[in-house]
Amino acid sequence: TLIVSDITTTTAEFTASPTAFALSPEGTQEINVVLLATTVGPVSGILSIFSNDPDEPEFTVALSGEGVIPPDIMVTPALLSDSLVTGDTSTRTITIENTGGSDLSFEINTRETGLDMTILDLISSEDYIQLNKSAPMGRIGFYADESRESSASLPALPKGQLMPLNSVMDIGDVIEVYDGFIDGNVGIVWVENELYVVDYLFAKLVKYDTANRTIIDVFPLHLDPYGIAWDGQYFWIGAPSGNVYGYDLDGNMIGSFSTPFVELPALTWDGINFIVYPAFNFRSTFYVVDFTGEVIETFDLSFDAAPYQMVWVEEHSSMWVSDPEFGRIVRVSLENGEARLVDEFAFFDDNGGYSISHDGTDLWWSDWEGPLYQIDDGIKEGAFWISVFPDTGTVSAGSSADITLTFDADRLFGGDYDADVVITSNDPDEPVVIVPTHLTVTGIPDIRIPNNVLLFGEAFVSFPSTMPLTIVNEGTDTLNITNVTSSNPDFSPEVTSASIPARSSHDIQISLTPSAEGFIFGVLTVESNDSDEGSIDIALLGEGVPAPEIEITPDSLFADLFTGEIDSQTVTIANIGAGDLFFDLSIDLLLDSIPPFEIVSEGGGEVFSKTSFRTNETSTAIFDILMSEAVVKSSSAKAYSDALKSWSEMPTGMVFRKNNRNMKVTAGSPFQYAYIANSFDNNVAVIDVTSNEIVGNPISVGGFPWRLTISPSAEQVWVSNRDTDNITVIETSSNTVIGTITAGDGPTGIVFSPDGSKAYVANRWSSSVIVYDAGTFDLEGTITSSISGPQDLAITPDGDYLYVLNISQGVTVIETAENSFVTNIALPSPSSTHTIKMSPDGSMLYLTYSGVVVIDVETNSIIADIGGFSNPHGLDFTPDGKLVFVMDKFNSAVKIIETTDHTVVSSISDSRFSSGWGLAIEPDGVYAYVTNPFDLTNSIVIIDIATTSIAASLSSGSGARGIATFRPFFPFWLDAEPTTSIVAPNSSIDIKVTFDAEGLFGGNYLAEIGISSNDPREVEETTIPVRLKVTGAPDAVLSTDTLDFRGVFIGYGDTLSLRVSNVGTDSLTVTDISSNIGEVTVVGPTSFMLLPREKHEVSVSVLATSAGSLSGTLSILSNDPDEPTLMVTVLAEALIPPVHLTPYDKQYPDFIRFPTSECLPIPHDPLLL
């Protein structure tokens, strides 16, 4: 160890520290030597180091220096201030004087202090964004042209080689490199201190934590997203069609617009509007567009470049552009219609980049695979409204230098701005001098009216027609509209004055009220406090046309029919006006009344007759319903549910399509649960669709549950178990298994008849469909004709036709009355199939194979083959039948089809859909559910239908495949044709209104026919109340016409069951059941009531008293109008028991001394055997 004991100097002006220390072998120690000169001139001395070094106990170092007079800075003035109008500039001078004895070196920077308001504050404020978006030019809504198609894709990634450039290349300094960044990133943007990344490969928006280099959150995006801009409230992300979609911070889509081109857009936000460019195009055009896609300004690229992505930096008043084709990042200014090169950096990687952003200080850039680079942009930060020249220099002793400060109020809003001019120098006494500066800006309003012509088109004489006039204030102070006048009194403004804040817009409604027929011209003059354009004229053009006037007769409709009858009536729409009358007609089926049943509690309790329907949780049912003429009684909730076929529980406000028009159904809440088959867990999970939560425990079923269906009464769920070849029946009231039914080989799809009496099960491996009695689970028949590997089933609303989707052989049509073959519908091309669904109105079928096929049910022909899919699986209709959601597996998307023209209108992309299988929509049409067999965490993905966005995900179990939601059946009993037409003046048209009581229960049915027209007097829809009174008829059906007891023993009774069913449309009252022979009796009640579709088991007993054949008749008397008496033959053969015990008892002595034995006969008692 070296021990330094002391360090000394020979001259007092030199001092050293430390003066003592110890050093281990190979150690080092810095010694600081300070010269503090006391006089001008040379200074010298010797530094001596004393230690335990045996060779050199004293080590000396020569010291020399020179004492000079230091620089001494003096800055004038001590502060600066100025007042400007927005857009103006001014210069001020700061003088730096050196009163010292040596050179003064200085550097100048600026920093903002106490900023009252800047353009950045306003641009990022929510008020400004909302103001922009409340006006027509910025209203949030889906305005993009979704019919656009583009094959645009990302180009091959260029290498980052340097190219010959016209300007000097400057390599930006890399501040930080973030490895392991997002693969396939095609856009990045900073939102305050958080970085958001567009992931092209998985169509998602990633929230990235640069501090910890981790992903914080992920949101799904539309397919093939590209580029991103942030307007202070919403993200805007491009698509190959040139459309741009808006999202909020929670990932919900909020609006869209179309760019001027149909290509992938590079895009950014300049604080007021968007700047967009057709990405990858060589030397094309930058477009400035507003929220509607309207082009505000254009700038042609003036140098060779092919921009991939860009970011506007307000402080720089320019854009930074990623230009991989030339291996560089360029800074571009937009001036006088040209995009000009300002500066450029070489790339920092050998792979082209699609992502560039700026955080206010530095550039951020990434190539396709990462890493992410933080880059010094080479521009000094500071007060962007002050510039300094020169910002560095040297002032010799006794001299001074003038520094020019430029105040630039370009784009500044009215208000006060403060900054410090910070001067650092080598003055030892005063190294930092601060000169406070203050700028007062007087803002100026700047009016812009996007439309210089308002075209009203046709307007009815004497009736007002309005249009909005949008006024934009692009200035920096409030725009005051002082007057709005019209040269023609037929045109009039809603208001004549308004105040519009800076950078916002306002609508003034302009009305045209024609005073006469013919073309109408006028000039609207808008006066304001805009100094340049204090008055702007807007051309006004319209045409006065005569008004129609509608007259509708009658004002109500009524029909009184028996079940099965049809009646037609006429509604006349007359036009008593002078102009053409246009009208549209719709039908609203109301369930405010239901078939006329009065229900009492068990044992004849209180009668309920209110206007709603409910059941309690016990076996005894309580019903509140609207009463009508007929009265029946029952205590069975199930019977009532069966009787209504569940259509009385339709969700409120559902809209159904029929014959290409709207038909609305109004009713109460439906069964609110969804059931999911977890094929790997061999169980079924249950979701409450009102809360989107898993309820209860999974229900164990058979091996590999595949598909499942809820019965029309919502009382049971049938589950097909593929590996165990059976059906599990679940009771929904308790979610317990109540039965297991043997099926064919590989059961798959299940469908019920609309009345719930039959269940059809497709068996894939045995190429069959088995028909079951849904009440007893008994097999009723097997259908094999023309069926090959059936996948799924659908049935018409009347239950007459069954559609079997075969694995690759198209669709087989079966008539259910005889289970007979009707026809085969071949698919456009051979392909594996998956799902088939009937539309709510029963008019069409949708099925998935390599695409989506639409079948017209009336003609059994294909009417559409929709392409653009890759292995589509599950699908379902929205309750109104207007949309179909399709799980497009290999495209990792759910696509939405509009059923009016069978076109894809939207797509929801999410990586979780890549393993999607089943899809179902709950009865209220609020959510769609997608199952994912291979994603345990996200086995159920929930889509919000209104916003077409991901609402949540759940884990229901492993292997989630089949999913079933309740879809009630409703009979459409009212129709009208035509539903739209034009009626000439002084003429009329007859509307044929058809009442169809086919299959209806007895009772009252209510509806409204709504008629809307262009009659200016009838702003609200005109409604015609409609009532149909149906007189139903009971129809008694017996399970057999012969009860054959076969052999019965004398003295010992036997019992058989006879089922009485009411297959009619009104209540069946059985008044008596009697036998014509005494040996045959009915066990239990001989009179009872059955609601439509209800069944009753009658126990019939026989007790023979003598041997021989028995033959009798059982008579069932009821109010069946066709068969008031039904006869059942009763047969039996009375037999003498083969073994008798005689005597019946035996007495023995009390005491038996010796053993004794006796043989007793064994009795043959049928009751014991």
C-alpha cells in the first residue's frame, strides 16, 4: 500500500487537494491543483508529494500559469416586451458587453415561462375537439365510403442504403435504442407521456411503456390498419381503402372519413386538420383534410421521395417524414402549395420503417421489426415564438455584440406570452444572465365558409325547408357574426348573429319557404369582425314545388276470424294535394295483448287479469295477463309457456324483416342466458347475457360436447356429445341434467320444431337425422335420404321444412310431415361446411362454407354467394334480421353482412378470433358472443353490436365451441302491400291488408300500421290501429285408440296410461271419461282442462273378477267441435293365478317333543312376483 503523507506547493497561489491518502497496489488517485492568481502575469511553483515509496519518498511536479483579468458580462436591456397582432413579427436587440480583460464566450437559449395560452393548449383541449366535431364538417359518425375496395398492401421492405442527395446529410444523434419492440409496427404516436403503436400483423393498437419496455394494454382495430394520428381526443387510423377510422382511448370506434385516394394513407394531425398522403407513392401530393375528408389545401412534393409515414411538429412548423426508399428521415415544410425539403437524417437500421413520431423534444422512429429509436432532431427546444441570432459567439475584452431577437406571432392566439432569454458565458462571477421577455398578442378572427353555394333542391310552397350553413373560425380570436341577411325574403336565417371561438365552427340554419312555384335565387350576406373578409356572400338556390296532402281511410282495421282463416281488407291512401305524394308503410305487431287465458293458482285461488306476464319460483304459477272474451283455467306454467310457443316473451322493440320491409314486434323480456359447450372439459357453462358473467358451476355432460340448442319454451337445453354418441338434456330452471338420450354416430346439430314437440338431431358419422319426441325423449323416426355427413340443421317457422347442412354435399330439404326428401341444394363449389341459420322472418337461410351462401326459402335456390372469407364458422342474425355476424376464422375477424343486399358492410378484427368457432347473438340484440376452443383465457369474446367493438372477454372453460342463445318464435299474422309508392295529385292507391290466422291461438292480436310520407303537414308518422280477433278451436288427440292389457290375473289390477293432447288453438275441456264395463276404471280425475299444446296422462285400470276375455269401451267427452266423443277400445284376458296356497294358515302344538315335517305350497302372488 502506498501511503501519501503530505502534498505541498512552493507558491501560495497554487493549492492541492487531497493532501494525504493511501493507495492499494495498482490504485490511482486524482489530485486537484487550483491556481488563484493574485496579480497579472506569469505564476510558477513546485508541487511536492511525500510518501512511503522507498525509491522516491519525495516526488515533484513543476507548476506554471498566468494571471489574467477575467471577462465581465453586461447585458442590456434587462427585460424586453412587445405587442403584436397574430401573424405579425418584430425584432428587438440585446447587447452583450464585455467589460472584463479577456474574451467572453456565450451561448443563448430560450425557455417559456408563465404561458397563458398557446396554440398547443387549444389544439389539445377537449372543448376545441368537441366544437369541431359538433359541426357538420366534424360530426362524429360513420361517413367513410365503405364500398371502397383496394388491393393496397405494404411494399417490400427496402434496405436503408444512403442515396445521393442534393443537400448535406446530417446524421441525427441516437439517444436511446429500445430492442424487442412491436413486430409489424406501422404507426406510433405520443399521447402525453404514453406511446401507442399500430400493430399491422394482428390488427391491434398497443399501449407501450418505454420506461419498462413492456406492453401495457391492447385494443382491437379494423383489418389491415396503417398509420396513426392523435387529435387531442381521438386516435385516427388508416385502412387500405383510404378510409380513416377514429377510436377513443378505450378502443371504441367513434367515426370515420374517406381520404381523396383509395390507398393506404400516411397521416398526421396539424392541430386543426389532418394531413394525408398516399403512402409509398413517389412524388405525389399531401392533402390537408377536415373531419369529413373535405380537402382544404394541397401541397405537391417538390423533391424525390416516397413517404411511408409522417408526423407534424407544431413547434417546428413542419413535418418529419419517413422515406425508406431513399434510406432517410426528412423534414418537410408546407408552403405555397409545395412540400419542400428542409433537413434530412440517414436511417439507423438496414430495414425500412413505417413508424415515426415526435414527443415535443425528440424524434421516435422504428423499422418493421424494431428496434425503436429515440433520436435528437437537431433542433433546440425553447420558446417557439422567439428566435435568436446569433445564439453563440465570442466578445473580446472591451467590446460588445448585438443579438437580434425575433418575436413571431404567427398562429398565436390572443393572450400573454412570457419567456426567458438565458445567456450562459465564461464570466466567473455571473455565468448565467436571464433577460425576461413578454409578448402580448392580439388575436384576429379568420372566417371560412366551406360552401359558397347552398342548394336547397325542391321545397314545398308555403312550407319551410332548412339547411345548415357552416361557418369556421380559423383565426386566433373570437369571430363575431354581426349580421346575416338575405336578398330574397323566401330565404331566412335562423339567427342573425353568433360568436364563434377560435379554431371552431358553428352552424346557422337557413330556411327556404317558397312563396310560389319555380326556381328561387338569393344571396345570403354574412357580416363579421374578420378584418380581411368582413362580408361574405353565399349563393342560394332552390325550387318551389306544390305540396302533397295525404288522406288515409279507414282510421282503424278489425277482423274476426277462426284459426286458419285469411281475410283481406283495404286501406286507401289518397293525395288531395297538388304535388306527388311519396309514402312508406311499416307494421308494428304489439304484444300488449296475448291469447285470452285466465290463470288461477293451484286449487282455484285468486284470478289475475293485468297487463304483464310473470311466473314465481315455485311449481305453482302466477300469471298477469290482459283479459279477453274467452276464459280458461290452468295451474301449469309449462302449459302456458308451451301454449304461447314462447313468442309472448319476445324482447322489447325487436324489428323483424318480412318481404323486404320492416315489421316491428313489441313485447317483454326473454330468457336471458347463453349456454356454451366446453368440448375439452366435457361440460356446459352458463352466461347471464344481461351482466355478461358466468353463473353457477359448469354442468357435466357427455364426451366432447359439440353443439347445443335451447328449446322453444326455454325450459331445456339439448347438448350433442360427439364422442359418447348421446344427447344430454339440461333443465334450465335448475341447470341440472334430467336425461341422456341415445343418438346416432357423432351427433352434431340440433333443432326443435317451433311448437317444441319434436327435436331433430344430426348425426355426422352415421349420415342421419333422428327425430325425437321432445317431451318423452322417445325416438320417432330416422331420416337418411340424400343425407351425407350432416353438420347443422335449420327449420322453417311453421315447422314444415327441415334443412340439413351436409359436410360437403350442400343442403338437403326434408318435409317434416312425412320426413320425406324434397330436394338437394348444391353449393357453388365443394367445400367443408359449418353452420346454417334461418332468418327471423323465415324468408332466407345463411350458411358458411368457403364463403357465405344465402338461400331463398320460397324457391330453395341460392340468391347470393358472398366471398372474401377464409374458413368462416359460426354465424347468427341480429334479432331484426337486418344484419348477419359471421366468424371469419383465418382472417381473425367477425364480418358483418347487411341482409338487404347481402354485402359485407363492416369487419371487427382481433387476434383472438383466429381460433374462433361458434357465434351467437343474445335476444335483445345488444351483444354477440364468439367462442374460442383454443384460448382458455378468452374462450368467449363479447362484441358490442351497436359500436361493433370488443366489449369484454370471459373464460368459460376449455374447448368452447357450440353456443346457444334463446331465439323465440313469433307468428306474423298481418301483411300489407304495397309498402311504398308514389301517388299523383288527386289520385289514390289501395293497400291490401291481409289478416292470416293460420296457426294462431284464440284471442285478440293488436298491431299498428305506420304510414310516413312527404306531406309537410304530417311530420309525425300516421298510425292505423289494427285488431284481429281469433276464435280458436280445441282439437283432442289420443296417444292410442286401443288399450290392450293382455293377460291380467283375477283379483289383481293392472294400469296403463292414455295420453290426451290438445293440438288445437283454444282450450280443451274434457268433461268426462267413462267405461261401459265395470272392470275398467279411470284412476284420478275424469275431467280437466288443457291449454293449446298441453298434454295430460290418464291412468286406466282393469280389475278382473272372473276368467275370460274382457272387451269394453272408454269414452272421452270434450268440447272438441269435430270429435266431441273419442272412443278407446279396452282389451284384457283375465287369468286364474297358476299357484294357490291352501290352507291360508296352519296351527301347530305349543310344544313339540319330536321333530316333525310338513310340505306347504309356494304362493304365486303376482303382486309379490
